[in-house]
Amino acid sequence: MDFNLNKEQELLRDGLGKFLTARYDLEKSRTAAKLGPGWQPDIWRGLADELGILGAAFPESVGGIGGGPVEIMVIAEELGRALAIEPFIDTVVVAGGLLQRTDSPAAAALLERIAGGNAIVTLAATEPDGERTVATTAARDGDQWVLTGEKIVVAAAPLATHLLITARTSGEAGDIQGVSLFVTEFDPAAPPSGLEVHSYRTIDDRRAADLTLNELRLPADALLAEDATSSLAQARDEGAAAVCAEAVGAMRKVLSDTVEYCKQRQQFGQPIGNFQVLQHRMVDMYMEVEQAVAAVYLAVLNLDAEPDVRARAVSAAKATIGRAARFLGQNAVQLHGGMGMTEELAIGHYFKRLTALQYEFGSTDQHRTRYAKLTRP
């Protein structure tokens, strides 16, 4: 198995890394997250116009570059290293993947808008009883669909121009089949009749919203896929693999900053990095990062495999990342001392993001359970 990037992938990584180093200021991004719109539109525009990476995994027919999971991994890792708050995974990976697996002309047009940086699309799937227990219903009424239900923790919804909504067109809540996918234009500041939006900022300075659908009416052509169960499962795994790659980028940065801090911080007349017990701690952190990298490669290279193989590899990666992110974050804060949790140091912001990443697209415990079921004789 070849773990080396090809020349084009190396150029993609280096180009994005240079762009983020030059343009992505952490203090500015935190201000945008806490006091501003929740993201930096000029950065998103740069990713589209200057780098062309918003269509990295899209076909050339819709303005993409025809890449695949490895290209997404490279981009997500660099975004994680920079602690970017822009909704790349929500829009390009999850929503983009779902749109590519439909035959709707509306989906192709929306993919083209995403690639051009003109649309933010996010998936509204999680409900109070869980992501896979779809109780939201969609009933046909003449030439319209009427949607009723609730969606919670819809990532990037306050930034979105379009929503992809899961709703049941047949069966009962808890059934695996019968879940359809709908698309609608969206303005969080002026939602349509029948849609209530409660927006908030998450612990890691991202934006999310809870949605209440009270007989939300959509046109007949809003239906993208009548049975989207398998596509949704694939989208969740693709999203999980992408956040694992993002976590690797964040952990590399956390480890690098911690090592540098330990070289500079003086105690008892010498750098604390000279103390053997702290050197051992940093070696343990390094080993966790390397295990996480290997697990991400395993997941990414199996995203096109059979569903059970893909799910097993993704769950192994997500469980490994969950453990590593917790270990890296906690030890980095401890080695930085009390300063590690202040707003002034980057390490505190990375710690919060690494904590949140442990729960996106399924928690560490959920993925351990799924892995155990998939490997049971």
C-alpha cells in the first residue's frame, strides 16, 4: 500500500499551506467566529477563485478538478492545521458527496455553485433521537411536499444558502429504509414560512442551528433522492474520514507548538524540555499522532470499498482519532500550564476543536461499538 502523495497532491498541499500561512490569521478568525458572521467570506472566495479547491472532489463537468478522497484528506489536514472555521467538510465533502450521487439537474447546478464559491450547503439530518432515527415526515400535497419535524445541531446552518433535509416518505421512525433527501434555498435571517431557526455558537467557535419544520412546503422538484439511505451512510463515513484528517492537522500543530514551548519555557534555570519525564510525555504525544495518521490513511483508502469494509475502516480511524485527540489536547494544555486554556494562546482554541471533533459524525464510543459489531464472527 503506497502512502506517498503524488506530485499533484503535494502541490495541492503546499499551495494551500502557503495560502493559509499568509492569509489565515488566528486572531482575526476568532474575532469573526465570536463577534462576526462566524466565518471569513474572503477566505472562502480565495479557496474558490485562487486555489480552486472547493471543487476538489467534483467532476470537471461542474467546475471541479476530478479529485478523490486523498485530495480531500490533504485539504482537510491543512485546514485543521490552520484551525479554519470555514464549512469545507459540511459543504464540499458531505453535501457535495450527496449531490453527486443524485441524478437531479438541480444537484448538478448546485455543485457548480459550490465549486465556484457561490453556495454554502449543509445537511440537516440529526434529530433529537439521533441521526439515524428519522421521524421527520414528508407528505405529498398536490405539487408540493409538506415537511414536519425537528433537526438539531445542523452544522453551518447560520451560514448556509441551501439546506439538504432528510425526511421520511414511507415507513416509521427507526426504519432503515424510506428516508428521502430534499433540497431548499435558505436564508437564516429570513427563513421561509414553516421553518423556525435557532442559531448558536458551539464550544469550538463554529456556528450551528436547531430547526423546527412546521409544515414547511417545498416544490415537487425539491426531492433529490427518494431512497437516500445508502447515500447518507456513505456521506457520514466520508464526513467522519474528513474530520479525522482535520484532527491530524490540528494535532500536528498542537504537538509542534508544545515542543517549541517546552524549549523556551525556563524552570530551575533550564528549559523544561530538558527534563526527561516531559520528553517522554512528548514522545507519547508523537506516537499518538503517528497512529492517528496511519488510521486516517486506512479510512481514506477504503472510502470506495464495500459498505462494511468502508464502515469498519472509518470506525477504526474515528476511534483512534478520538483517543489521540483527547490525549494530545489534555497533555498540551498541561505542558503549557495555566496559560494553555487562555484565549491569548492558540493551544486553548485547538484543544476545544479537538474536543468537539471527538463527537462529530459519531462519538468515539459509538464508533468502537460499530467496529466491534462489524468484526464480530
